[in-house]
Amino acid sequence: MEENKSEDFYNRLKEQLLENTRWPSDYLYKFIVPTDAKKIGQINAIFDNTGAVIESKKSKKGTYTSISITVHLQNPDEVIKKYKEAALVEGVISL
């Protein structure tokens, strides 16, 4: 059930990206991850060698880290591919 829900989400996202964005384009990802060097490293590694601009900021208590990533991508499929890779990182929340 969860698998279908996420596929529906990605299909809607792709439609919106095709309608509202001219490709290739810069895309801004926002993730929240538990403040853990390994998890933050996993998110950063997804965007290695892409020319992405990555900014991270710890929450007030330092429990979570928000990561903003701006990257130039060719099409909505590339956007979705990165979201799916990030979803494999334990505890990540995609905004």
C-alpha cells in the first residue's frame, strides 16, 4: 500500500514539474535529518559530483539538521530519482 502511495506522489510531482518548470532547471531540495554525521553524509553523497550547492543548519536544540540543496537538473525524472535515493536514508524527511 505504501509503495503505491509513493508512486502516486511521484507521478503527481512529475506532472507538476512538467507544467510549472522549464527544463533544464535549478531545483531546490529541502530535507530534515536527525543530526548525525553519517546521515548528513549520506544525503550529501547523493549529490556528489552534481555541482549542487548544499547548505545545512542545525535546529535550535541541535537534534535535527535541515539541508537545502540547489542543483541543476535536466528533467523531472532526475528530480524524482534524487528524492527516491534520499528516502533510503533512515529518518530523513523531504519537504
